[in-house]
Amino acid sequence: MDVAYFFHQGFIGIGAIIRVATGMVCVAMGKYINGLFEPLIAELLALRKSIYFALRKGFVIQFAESDSQLAIGLVNSTDGLFSNDLIIRDVKSLLRSCKGKSYHFAPDLEMK
């Protein structure tokens, strides 16, 4: 999962790849979200949208990866009182609904 900013057009783009256990790509997703967001909020929105997409397609999520160490750290933490906690709770709820096992920071994650 990754985020791209399109400042002049006023939206962010998100992309995600769903792989099977062997690493083979099953499906890829690309979407846009209108508006410009702080980087952390954009990463959390992209994570939420990607997980929701996978669940709607019927995939069982074993783990989710992101190149945002802060986003993954927040998903792995207990709930707090920050404005982005609503998004974090949504991400956790979606992952719990499919019995997701773990959430990983993936440095230098490239969409190929």
C-alpha cells in the first residue's frame, strides 16, 4: 500500500497489491481520495481503504504492510485521544473482522 500526492489536482492517489502466501500478486487496486491531507492521515486513509477493498473481494488478510512506520505503530498501539484515532479504530476493526494476524512496517515499499 502506498500514497501519492497530486497537489495541483487536489487529491491523493492510493495503490495496494494483494499477494498470496507465495508472494504471487493476485490483484492490484488504485483509487483516489479527494482532498489533501497531512502525510500520516493520508497513510491511514490509504491503509483503511486498502484493507476494506481486500475484505470486499473476500480475501483473508494474514498481514498488512505499509512504508509508514508511524501509521503501523499507531495501528499496533492502544487507542488514544488523537484526531486520527477514528481512522486507526476503523483500520483495527477491519483487520479484526478478518482475523488479521499482524501489521508490518515495510521500508522502501515499492509498487511494482
